[in-house]
Amino acid sequence: MSKVMNGWSGDIRSYRLSSLVTVCIAAAGFVLQYIAQGQGVGMLSWPFNALFLAVFAAFIVLLGAGFRTNGFVLWLGGIPFGLSLIFAIAFLSLLGGVIPQGISSGSILSERLGLSRIFSGWPFSLVVFFFLCNLGLSVVWKIIPFRLANLQFMLFHGGFWIALASGLAGASDLQRVIIPVYEGHENSRAYIPQENRIVQLPFSVYLDDFSIEEYAPQIVLYDPDNDRVMQGEVTGGTEVSKGYRAVWPGFAVTVQDYLPHALPDSSGIPRPAEGEKGIPYAKIRITSGGKSIERWLNTGSPFIKPGVVQLDRFYLVMFPGSPKVFRSGVVLSGSSGRRIAELEVNKPVTYEGWKLYQMGYDEKAGRWSQLSLIEAVSDPWLPAVYCGFFMIMAGNAMFFWKGMKRERV
């Protein structure tokens, strides 16, 4: 019997036993999920999740150090059971990848089994719990007694345990909220879209300035009957500027003059203006059948009607360029004091444990938007997860270093 229970023996019966127990664990999880009417595992939040993780880690250490000769404990921390659990995690992850998550399937059985919530369900939680027991025991057995030769194993597997356990335990403490703030105003409240509720933040955000840089506009031909836009064959540069030329069947358009920021004077003639106030104007020459006419196009704004040219049943239109960069100049105020910062897409700012990202704006208003949408993310367990990842990287580095030493010998 001891041979069967010895997880390190690699006996085929041990693999069979491990596979059977793993299937039973997953099946028990689905039964619990069904009994709970599809409700997943309730996640603990700080400080109870930290306390649970500390007790769990201490339990594994005591179990591994005090009962390392026990047949059941050897099997629990053995390779066969670990491999069986890995296959179970892979299978459940595959289900979670194939079946849309967070979306009701309409099937009562599927909902009660929690197939649309695999990663927060009982089957996945139970399998991962036993996998952490298995992995933790294997690490304890390498640490006690300590041998330098086992350092690579301890770093890699210990880091994996820390990263996985911290990521799961801290999932309930992850906060992702949206802060809407208008130019010239301050806001200390945020919105959680998933829960459709407002929360109070430990700091406030004052929007001093919001600005958008756009790409050059486009001159296109619009067909209102078929509601479609037709691009011309372009020469003289890819962006609208002086000398830009586009050709459509039957006529050609050449830009005679281009003003990226202009406003019309009292007579309607566009004049250069300050960047924030002005809009793009293009003086074009339309040539068709040997005849030419000149007109002004503009992209329009919330205050100025777009300038278009009608050509039979078509309209020559200048579309505004798509946003290149949009940024928010903000003042952050909290317990650590005031801080002036600039938010840009993919350039977050960290403040009092929160990462602030430039998320969006009022797209209908375009570059005249007074509204900035800022995403704030708080993940207090992230340092522990990173610590685990760095340990894994250190273990991998030692593995390759040892391999290179053996090749030299």
C-alpha cells in the first residue's frame, strides 16, 4: 500500500489513483455549483484573504515538515497528483476559453453548473486549492532540510506558488473604476461599470486641461443615396496639404491652400486662428471637363457648420482626422499631498497606490470635449505577484546557467 501511496515512485497505480481523485474533486465542484444554483465561490477581501493565505501557507509547512513520511501526505504532494491537477486546470481553462464567460447562455443546466463563470466557480477553485497544496508540499520538502543544490527548484516552484496564490487571493481587492471629470472641475467619485454603482475615492482629480492632437483631415466623396464614402486616387502627398490632389471618375480635386487652424472673418473668408479655436480649411480647385471652380472646404465644429461642395448627387466633404494623441492635465489631491500630472494613452500615472490611465473623452464633441474619462486601477496584491514572477525568472536563469556549465564540462 505504501508503494501505491508514494507519489514519488511514479507507480502506474498512483497515476490511476491521482487521476480518479482529481476527477472526483472536479465532479464534487460541479455538484456544489449546482446545489448553489450557479453561484460561485465567495471571495474574501482584505484583511481576511491575507489571514486565510497565511494560515493556509502555515498549514502546508507544518504538514510537509511534520508528516513527510506519511503515505497520504507523500501522495498529496507527489508528482502523479500534481500532473493530474495540471491537466484538470488546463481542461477547465479550455472550457473557460471556449464557452463565453460572463454571458448567460440561456440554458438552465449550464447556468446552474456555472459554465459561464468557470474561473470563479467551485470546480476550478477546488482543483486550484489542491494544486496549491501539492505544489506547496513539494517546495517545503526542498526547503527542509535546506540544500543549496535545490535553490533553483525552490525559486521556480516557490515563485509559482506565491504568484498564483497571491493573484487568486487578491482578486477581490482589485478595483477598476472610471472617473469622469470635466475641465475646470474636481471629482473624487468614480463609477464601476460592472456593478453599476458609484464609489468614493481616497483622492480627488481636478482637470486643468484636456487636449487632442488629430491626424490631417481627409477629402472624400460622399454618396448620400447609398450612404457610402468613396476615396479618390491620391497624388501629391498622403495628407491634405497644399498641392494635395485626388481624382475620382469625371473630375479631380487639387488643394490650392490649406489652413490647419482657421476661423471665418465677417465676410466668410477663413483666416488663421489659434490652434484650439480654429478648424482645418482647404481651398480646393475642382476640375471637370476642362472647366475649373474654386471652393473652400472645412471639417466643421460644434460652432461652425461644415463646408461641403455638392457635385450632382454627390458631396465633396473634408472629414476631421482621427485622434493621434489625447491627454489630460490634472491635479491630484490626497493624503500624500497635491501632485500635478499629465495623463496620456499608455502612459499611466501612479498616485497613492492607484494607477491612472487616460481612457476616453466625449467623442461627439471631438477635440472640443470638456470631458475626460480616466480609468483608475488599484491592485494591492500586485507586488506579491511580481515577487513570484521574479523568483520564477531567477529560477529559470539558474537552470540555464547550470545547463551551460554542464556543456562546458
